Amino acid sequence: MAGVPRSTKEEIVLAAERLFAAHGLEGVSLRQIGAASGNGNNSAVQYHFGTKEQLVEAIFAYRLPRLRGRRALLIEERRPSDLRGWLECQIRAVLEHSELEDSHYMSFVASLHQHDGVKGFRHLPAEFADSRLEFETQLRSHLTNLDEPLQSLRLAQVMSFIVHAAAARERARRRGEPLLPFALEVGNLVDAMVGLLTAPVSRETRAALECGRRNDTECPSTS
């Protein structure tokens, strides 16, 4: 409800999200987060959250219910039956989140991925990790012609690209830069991600894949 003051914990979560987005996990101290949240108590962050890792978990827990809920609503409304439909539900929900005035979440996730890779998502609460796996299972059901490890590699690339695209839009909006119309941004990103996932596997890539399966150190270069 508008006008309701935020709690101390919420102010800390929002300050941490903003600072982690800008500087990464290692570039920010708990003391700096406390100061940015407007709390004069130097130990406030540690008191409420214990450690930096628990604070990262709190950011996920604060943001993901809305994002996951929106994606679930889109899935319920649209009942996607193909790869494009499923991707559009994810992309629309993510880009909508980047439009929130008080959010640096997409930039936070992009920074987490950039600095820690997949290890950064070890902080993801279990219920959200399960939801992510369920969604990826739906995408995989439309990629049965794509062998491993290419299937997992392309899925990881797509999910990362979506986050970084949303983070770029989030940052551009905050800087007051021109933005593509929302519908155009969504449509173009869906087109690109469908293309990445369904791109034909070239003869050279198949040869490299077979070579890798044999652990052949003498694989010829594809360049």
C-alpha cells in the first residue's frame, strides 16, 4: 500500500540489492550496506541477516515470489504449447520486473552471474530452485533433437542472456536513456532466444562434439 514505510529489514535488502548490482558481492561490506540503508547501527545488517550469503538469499526471497507468480499467471493465461510460447512467458515476466521503479534485481542477478557464475545461484532458496528446474524441463521437452551437452549449454546461455538483456534495460531506464517499446523488446528477444535454441548444429560442431566424447586431445580446430 502506498505510503506505508518500509521495515528496517526491507530497507537493508533494497540497499544490498542496489550495491551488489553495482559492485558485486565482494565489492561491498555489510557496514556499507547498513550505511546505505540509512541505519546508524553498524551491526544492523549482521543482526538481521547474519552473513552476506544469508542477505543474498533474502534478496532472492524478496523478489522471486513476484517474478515467479507473474510467470505462472502468464502460463495459466496462455497455456503455451511450443518453445516460443514458454520462452515468451519467461521473457515477458523478467522484462516486466526490470520496469519496477524500486528494483535493481536484474542488475543484481547479472552481477552475481558475472562474478560467481552458476555458483552464485547456490544461494537460491530451495522452492525457487525447484521452480526453475521445472521450467527448464518444459523447455527441454521441445529440444529433444539437441544432444547433450549442447542442450544444457544453450539453455544456460539463453537464461543468462535474458537476465543480462533485462539488466541492460533496467540500467538504461535508470539513466534516462531511450528504450525500445516494451512489446518490441519482448518480441525481438523471444525471436533471438528461439533462434539460439533451435539453430542447426553444424558439421564442424558435431565433429567437435564427437571428438570431445572420445576425450581426444588431438581434435582438429574448426576455425
